[in-house]
Amino acid sequence: MQTRPLGQSGIEASVIGFGAWVTGGWMWGGVDDSESVGAIHAAIDHGITLIDTAPVYGYGHSEQVVGRALKGKRDKVVLATKCGLRWDMDPPKGEYHFSADEDGWQEKGSDAAKYDIYKYSGPEGIREEIESSLQRLGTDYIDLYQTHWQDSTTPSEDTMAELMKLKDGGKIRAIGVSNATVDHVKAYQNVGPVDSMQEKYSMLDRRLEDNGTLRFTAEVGIAVLAYSPLANGLLTGKITPDRKFNEGDIRSWRPRFSVENRQRVADFLALIQPIADNKGLTLTQLVLAWTVAQAGLTHALVGGRTEQQVKENAAAGQVVLSDGELKAIRDAVAQGTAGIE
């Protein structure tokens, strides 16, 4: 497994990380906790050291399951979690983000909307969140602590000052941001070092290239952790046009997962299938290897429900693609993903 630094923190982490959104069960049609623990153990056994979660994934459930899985194994992983999305404040503070229940998004004010979720990164909120996360995760420190979404009601400088206090106190080792802009990062940098950005990136989501984010992070030495590098499974080749999704699965209503769009993706994947075959790789492994080979992109966070899925994902961290293979795939991406939303 290849490893790369998390910015200037001095922490090395596997290029393929385990993303624990699905571990919370929330928005993914449910999950088996014992199976999730087995998947995390498989990740560690196959060289994945980076485990990423968040309090809001299942309203604390993902962190609890990750904590259960890491008993006796905490020293083997780089543990990342987040702050700044609150469903549990009365009265709420910050900026309204969305409404949800145990399954996923719901219309605000509807009978089904059990939680109103706010973006809030005030200093006292962060102090509350870190203690709750440490308890759920069963640890006394977090390796990488990230602002999940950026709160427009709290000055970035105030948020960063509190994060620096946590770092100075030994409760966190590195600071990251997620769903942020270059301007957000620069504001944080006025107070302290930003070690990572976690952003959506895949063959279908290349906004970071167009808006200059990857160029900026490469210049200043910030790690970029891609979330949804398989586009919620769409780039694995396993979500065929006739696939049926479980109730509560976000893919059941997203336009990107329409039958027509799935067929377009299948046609695109057919363009790169020969490269995967020649390398003895699955499409999943080829896509992940290509992703972490992109300039400025340092790590990819991939979910997995089963030990077999995680084993397949981890193997991508050993793959090195040639310049010719990277160009051929890039050409196929440019040709085959046009028009796919």
C-alpha cells in the first residue's frame, strides 16, 4: 500500500482510505454493524491505515461502530472525523443546512423531518463535539479533525483558533477542512496550518481541476482527500441500468442514478475496461488507481460494506499506472463522461 503525508502534519496515511459514511447506515438503506466491523478489520489487515468518519453519519452511529472496530487496533490507524454539522442543539445555532430522519433527507417542516441539521462551528460547539466524538470512538485523540461544512455565521478565525487549542492540548494532531473553498482555507491559514481538504472528486466530478483547488493545494502542500471517488458506486461497473435500490438509499432518487444515466456510465466504462483487463484489475481498482494518480490528489476515501469490497478497494493502493495508461484513461474520461450529470 502506498502512503502519502497529510500536508505538513508529519502524519503518513494510506492512499486508499476507508470512508465510513455507509457505516452509519444513514442514507444508504441500512447496514449490518457486525459486517461493518468486519469490513474495517479487513481494511486494516490489507494495508488501509486511514479511517474517516463523522458525527452526523447516523447521528453518532458511524463513530460508535468505528470505535467498536478499533478496540485493540487504535495504534494501527490514522483516525479522522469531523465537526460542524449539528442536529442536537436546542435552540439550534448557525446556518440551516437540511432536514432529515434516520434514513435520509426530508422536506423541512414535514412530519418525516425528525432533525434539522445546521452548519455550526462556534468555539463552544467544537468543544462539545470533540468530547462526544472521543467518547463514541473510544479514544483520547483524533489524528485528523476536519470542519465538515463551512459555517458562514462564525468567523473562520474563531473556528481555527479553537481547533488550534485542541491541537495544542493534544486532542487532535492535524486540522483539515471539507466542502470548502480556497478562500476558506486562506482564512483558516491566517491563524494556523491547514493540513488537508476533503472534497468530492471522481471521473464524473472534476470541479477541483476547473476551479484551481488542486493547483493551489499542490503549491502549498495541503493533502486532498477525495470523497465519493467511485461516484457512490456508479463507477464500479456493478450498478447496472436494471439495478433496484433499497428504501432509504440516496441513489434511489438522485438524477445521476436514472436508468438513462446509468446506461451512459456503462458505455463510458466500456471504454476503459480493456485497460483494466490488460492490468488484471477490476474497474473499481483501475478507477481508484487513476484517481490517486491525479496531480494534487493525494488520497481517496472509499466506503465498503463487506470484507470482499474492502479487500478489492485496498488492492488499488498498490497499483502504479504508466504515463501512457493515464493518458488513455484521461482521453476516455474526456470523451465518455461528457453530458453525464
